[in-house]
Amino acid sequence: MKMLVHVWICLMALLAATTISSLVPLGEANVVLNIVIAVAKTVLVAMFFMHLRHSIPLLRLIAAVGLVTLSLLFILSGADFVTRNIERSAWQATQPSTSAAGQQSQ
């Protein structure tokens, strides 16, 4: 029970670190830092609260395969979103830009 309390305190410290890092302008390093913190929290939850630390190797393998599959789905969905070119269809009305509307009224 004492170990779980220590893990919970570590999770709260990592939560505070995530919150503080969102307030500090680090540029692209914010993304990397928050991903590292999220992975650390995931490992703590999986090892201690899901009891994977003391489970049989097959159960650990199944958890790892699920995590890899989820990561692959996120990566492929993100790649599709980033590489997609959004164009207006012919039936969609074009919106006048605000700068052009402002010039016409003057």
C-alpha cells in the first residue's frame, strides 16, 4: 500500500510538471517534454496500478502489443491529417476576404 502512495505522489508531481511546462514558452521542446512526461506516467500506471510488474510475460507482451497498435494508429492518422490538402468543392460558395470587403466599403 505504501508503494502505491509513492507512485501516486510521483504521478501528481508529473501532473504538476505537465501543467507548469504548458505555461513556459519552450517552443517545440514543449511537445517533446510533454510526450516524455506522458510516457513516464503511462509506465508508472501500467507497472504498478495494472500490476504488470509482477504478471506473467504473456500478459506483458499483450499489453505491449496493444500499446504499439494504438501508437501505430495515432501515427498513421496524424500522417494522413498532415499530408491532406483541403480544397473547396465547386458547389461551395467562396467567402470574400475581410480585407477586400473593407476596401470596397471605403
